[in-house]
Amino acid sequence: MVIRTPDQRVRVFVSSTLEELAQERQAARQAIETLRLSPVLFELGARPHPPRQLYSAYLEQSQVFVGIYWQRYGWVAPDMDVSGLEDEFLQAADKPKLVYVKAPAPDREERLTHLLDRIRGEGELSYQHFVDRDELRSLIENDLSMLLSEQFRLAQLELEEEAPKETGPAKLPRSSDAFVGRERELAELESHVSQGPNRLITITGPGGVGKTRLALEFVDRVAERFRDGVAFVPLGAVGDPGLVAPTMIQALNVQGSGAEPLELLVEHLRPRNMLILLDNFEQVVSASPDVAHLLESCPDLTVVVTSREILHVRGEVEFTVHPLDVPVDPDGYGDLLAYDAVTLFVERARAVEPNFALTSENGPTIAAICRRLDGLPLAVELAAARIRLLSLTSMLERLEHSLSVLKGGPRDSPERHQTLRAAIEWSVELLTEDEKRLFTRLGVFSGGWTLEAAEEVANPALDLDVLDVMTSLLEKSLIKHEENSGEPRFSMLRTIAECAAERLEGSEDIAATRQAHAEFYLLLIAASHQGLRSASQVAWMARLESDNENLRVAMRWYLDNGRADEVADAGWTIWLFWWINAHLQEGRDLMKEVLDAGSLSQPARAKALAAYGVMAFWQTDYAVGLPALMEALELMRANGDMAGVALCQLPLGFVDASAGNGPQAEERYLESIKYFKETGDEWGTAIALNAYTWMSLAADMDIGEGPFQDGVDLSKRLGTHFEYGMALRNLGGYRARRGDTESAKEILGEALRTLWHGSARGGSSYTVDAIGELAADSGAAGTAAQLFGSTFAIREAIGSAIIPMFRARFESYVERVREDLGEERFSKEWAEGAGLGMDRTVELALTWLEESSSRVARF
């Protein structure tokens, strides 16, 4: 059997123990991907093969070996003399090796010390020490570049990409499992596409019948018929119909303009010939009119929906997915593999037991199992996953008993839905009591969870060994493992998650589990306060983004239980996350609900007003934002919350400066800076300096270079990407206005890299504006028009229009390049820029900087 790595680019195998160095593994992945190579990292549970077989296959298909070591030697399997860590190094044999050892390592295990001594003695490899993940990433990037240049002749490798590209619409998910059967259904679906009027196809059927897999296979087969491609929009974690359009905007990477999300989509999709797959629509079915509006407004758009019910809109074609074919004659099965359900069972059984085979002896039993499961794909897969636990005969006996006992879901649900519920319940009934308890409690999560969350939320009485029990649930296919920004996360298929949630509803644990869930995620928000303001900022942004659904559920619990004060505190803690990650409207709506709840304490009201006002300010809704900020300021002064006062002063300073009251604006900033310095709050000082210097640029106030340089030095010491990037952006803008163009280019290039690495679209857009000004001043009007067109579209897409103080300067530069290019050429360049997306905009800006100045580092 051949186990293949995900793609065919140059593969770099990364070896380290799994119980430590998680951040370093992620840094290695990022370094490798920066060079457009393929990182290959072994993860337990990642694929259904024995660990040694898996990493051996991955190693064999990899061209370079990277070893990262610190203190642990790793586990030695009973049939092994060495750990997997050492075995990986030995199997790397003659591959080029890059070895990195973290220091200090006061608790290094003796066997690892001996291994490192032997490695150093090999001679023909790179062996270096590092202190932290940033240093490791830099070392790997440099060493791989040199290695590939010298030994692999990088210039002759035909890599898929040579520079970062736009994220683009969400790609179709690819499954490692083979698609089984459904050829008749696929042909029928394809015939619907060939009939022009059928532009909305709703694929219906009970949960677990295979709607999504069929839809993905169908969309993949017809993708070439659509000039502008196909896109996948997962809605499984979306519970609010109002979030469907924003979710589509994010999945499609829409960068156009428009006041409302739906109209933004219309503007983006109207000229395009595309197919969009909306997956798991049943919980947001009241958003059906939005889909109808899109289809009416966009003549070349086709939409495929998977749902448990139709949308009930004009022009809809319903395609009902039935279970897989099963043998129906108990005495004459014929060729069993002609039945898709049998083929699926055999394929999935082989995934967990490679030697499994269909034989004349076990064929009738397999056929009976498939028939008892009505050919429902999820039920068949769950049954096949148990072949290491149960014999086929025993499995059939349990099914015969369980299905007759467990039938009886809601009377108004389809019979097959009841059968699916029975199949899932049967799978749950095979669990131990500890596994059942944990499975049920995991139903409280929305959008996935971490191991830490499971231990805290689903084990409040400490009555479970969560790690062991979750491992068992993972092996039994009831939960799945994924990795998000280097952090292991877990989730359930939606149908299984619903089963867990329903069990939780009827459980005596429900109140305690929901409360534990809410408290855990509010504590996570509290812990993020310092993290968002430290060198861990990017990691915390990613963590909060991954758990955003859980955060919403948790804060909803507090609101529903009359505890709005805690939600106000939470909002004032994570306003920075909402701001940087473009969740302005979401944060604003939540704080509005808190304010409307009443019975708030005065300090809580001040925080809710401040968070609400900041979000509204960055949406340039000053009619709402300014009164909120002013009231928050007065309440915070009355409460003695001077840190809150200092932060509220910052957006208000922009308003003063916009009104021509520069002295009062400067007084606000200097008061904030003074307070933060006196209290030792370096992050507060940094953000206040950034606001002060940015305002001075907008208002053309000459405050000297000192505050600009102070902001850069302090932010660099803090290690926060957003603050450091903005400080650089301000200093670069200052140097540009003082005529030091070459220095400005170098600084702005570093600013843009820093901000985009931190995924700060708003901050990146303002930096691109500054680079566009330099391009316009140097005669590169076409490049400037593209950059301005892009930033305008990006700010519109994230709902954060340009601040009025900068609008006049922006518009004056736009008019300059319009005059330089002429209306026809300008319109062409502007439109091209508006469609670039942030990735390609960053590439364009940095490429222009590189080509126009030898001092700027290569991108």
C-alpha cells in the first residue's frame, strides 16, 4: 500500500517529539511554506495508518530532513529499541539534514543527549542552536534557501508558485478517502447544470446520507464549465441567518465595495460566471431570500445548496439524495461490490484494518449489515470503523438488537432520519460509560474545541481522564482532529454533534456543562488581554478567531442569565481582536445588546460604551460612536478608570484634529502617553504614540521625529505585530514627507510585511496608501492607481471606511493619478487593483518598492 503526501512539490520532513515544541513546529511550517515548499509533519491520528508506517512513508517521499530537538527523547514503542524521534533520523539516511537544537535545555533526557552527540559527529549536516521560534524560523528559511540553491538547483525546479497569491475563493475540500459510487446521481446533477434555467440546485436528504460528499464531487466535475471557477462556503458553524452573507464574503475573499454585505456580494458576483456551493444550509434556511436575490441579480451565477430541507424559492430544483444501493435478495447476492454500500464498507474497513478483504464467507454478513443500516453512508462508515472491536457477526447481532430498540426519533422526521439516529446511538452505546459522558458533554461546543477546553468544560468534577477518552473517541470516528495555526483542535461531524447536543439536552449535566463552557471562554477572553498586547499577539488573534463561535455562545449564556456586566468586561477586553480581525460590526452589535440589557453597573456601562464607540468610530459612524465615547470618557473619569480614559482619548483626538482643533487633540494624546508611561503600561504607551504620530501626519502637524522613533523602538521591544507595523508605517510616512524617499521605502516595506504577517487588513491598507503616494510621486501612476483601487475596495469590504482626516489626501492623490493616466487608463488600473485582494496587493506594493530601490529587501 502506498501512502502519499498531500502534493508533489519539494517536501521537507519535520521531525520532533509531539509533546513539546508545538510553536516551533508551526514556525518550521511557516518557514517552509514561505519558500513555497511542502512541509511534511507527522501527527498522531492524522491518517488511519500505524504511526511508524505513516512517518516512514512520509520520509521516503520527502527530499529534505529537518530535525528540531529540545529536552524529550520521545516514546519507545514495545517492539522498538529506539524512539520514533531517533527512528525518523535513522530512516532519513542520506537525505540532506538540517538539525536545530533549542537552548537552554536544563532537563534534557539522557538518551536525547546521546543522540545529539552522535548527530554532531556525522559532520555532513547543518547543526545549529536556537532560542525561540522567531530565530528558528529565520534559520530554517536561510538554511533551506542555501541548501536548495546549492544542492537542488532551485532555479530549475518547476514550483507551482513563485510568489504569494491572493487567497481567493475557498477551495473545494479534498478528502483522503475515495469517493464511492453515485455515478447515476452525478450524471443527473450534471444534466441539471446543462439546462440553463436551473441555477439553484438544492441537494436534500437526512443528515449523514452523503449530501456534502456528493455535492463536492459534482462541483469538482463541472468546475471547468464556469469561467470564473467554483467556490465552497461552509455554513456548518453559522447559526445566525444574518451571518450567511458575511460568511460568503469571507469565503469568496470579496474585496469589492458596497454598504451592505448582500449588495457587496451582488456587486462582486454580477459580472462573474461562477458556481458556489453553500454547505449545511438547514440551520440558516430563513436566509433563503438572500440566495434568491443573488440569483436574480447575477445572471451567470449558479448556486448548489446542501440542506435537510428545500429553500422554497422560485426556480429551485430539488435533488433528493437516497441511501446507497444495498443487496436486497438474502439468497442471491451476486457481485457484492456492485452495491455501493458494500463497496463503501469495504473501503472504510480497509482504512482501519489494511488486511481486511471481502470474501465469500464474510460477504453475506457485510451485506446484511449494510442492509440493516439502510445504506446510509455515515452509518456504514461508523460500523466499518468498529471492525477492530467487533467481529462482523457480533456487529450484525448488536445492530439487529439496537436498531429495533433505538428507532423512534421525532415522529415528524423522515424514517431514514430515525434510522440514522439509531445508527449513531448504536455507535454511542458501544462506548464505555466514561466515553458516553464525555461524548455527551462535548455537545456543548460550537465550531470545535481544544484539549484544554475539553478538560475544563467537559470534566468539571474531574471524573474523567479526558486525554485517554478523547483518544478513544478519535479512534472510533466520533470526533475528528484538525490543526489550526499550529494548535491541535477537535470537532465532530455536524450530524454527530447534533446527537451529542441532544443527549446533553436530556442530561442532568446540562446546566453545569453550559455554565462551565461559558466560564471557560470568558476566562479565555480575560487571559487574552495580556496576550493581545504582547509578542504573542498573532497567536492570540488566531486562537480567538478559531474559537469565535464558542465565544459568541459563552457571551450569549451570560446575557441570557442576566450577567451583562461580565459581557461588557469581555467586550472591553477583546475590542482589539474585533478591530484588527475586522469583526467591527459583530463587536458593535454585541455591545449594543449589552447596553440595551439595562441594569448595568456604572463601570460596566462605561466599558460597553467605550467598546461600542470604538467599533462605530472605525466604521466612521461618528453620529453614534462619538456620543458613546464621550459618555464612556466621563463615566471612566468618575470611576477612576484612568487607563480607560487614556484609551478613549485616542479616537477623540482624531475628531478634534479633524475639526481643526489640533492643540486640544495633542493635549489628549500627551495626557494618554503621560498616564501610560507613569503606570508602566508599555503597550498603552505604544498605541498612544502611534495614535499621536498618525494624527500628526493626517493633520500635517510637525511634532519632530522623536515621537515616531520612540513608537518604533517601544513597539519593537514589545514584539506586537500590529503596533510595530503601524509605528513603522507612521515613521515611513514622516520620512517620505521630509523628502527622505529611500529611507521611507525601506521602512514602509518592513511595515507592510509586519502588518500583513499579523493579518491586519486595515493597517496594511493604510500602509499600501503610503506606498501608493510614493509611486505616484515617482511617476508610477499605473501602479499607484492599482494600489489605491485595492485599498479602497478592501476597506469597503471590511466595513471600515477611510478616516475623514486621511480622506482628503487620499482623494487628492487619486485625482492626481487620474489626470496623469487619463480617464480610460485610470478606470482600467483602478478596477484591476480593486480585484487584486490583499495578498496580491501586498506583492504588488513590495515588488514596486524592490524595483524602485536597491535598499529594500527582496520579497
